[in-house]
Amino acid sequence: MKTSIEQIKKIRNQYGFPIWLINEALKYYNNDEDKTIKKLIEIYSAIGDHPDIVIKRNIEKFIKEVKHRKAEDKIDEIRRYLDNNLHPLVSPDNWSVYSDLTDLVDELGELIKKDE
């Protein structure tokens, strides 16, 4: 789903958040403005002696969540590709190769999920 420039402008004008972060949050929340704004406000809610440090840490945490979801989505895409495109081509003599490859992809997916 493509992020609308109008959505980015609207949020930027209303709250002043960085454009790149608005864009990432909109993508992460499938263009749901309410969830995006709530997350951005959460990121920029800095209580303490060093608000810049707190905000930076909150941004880094959110970007890690974004990257984590992208990695999970990519693993799922690879697994679907293997099941849909490679599986029909594998002969019974080479079944172990396909099986080993899918096991590796599944193990990688589990490692990514545990890293939450």
C-alpha cells in the first residue's frame, strides 16, 4: 500500500514530526493515521532530564520494530516462494534438498521471532 503524500503533509503540518518518520510509521500501520499519530506521539513523549536522548532512543526502538517486521515478512515471502515455485519442481530423489532448505528458512523465521 502506497503512502499518500497528503497524509504525510497533514500529519507534518499538525504535529511537526519528521517526514521520514511519518512515512515509516504510515507504512508500518498500513496508512492508518490514528495509529500512526498515536505511535509518533508516544515516540516524542520525552519525560526526563534529557528529552533528546529519550526521543532518539524511542525512534531507534521503533525503527528496530519496523526492520523486524520487514524481516519477518521477507522470510514469509521466501517460504511461500519455496512452497509455490520450488516444491512442484523437486523430484523425489532430491526431496531432502528441498526439505533441508525449508527447514533452514523456518529456523531463521523462528530466530527472528525470538529476537522480539
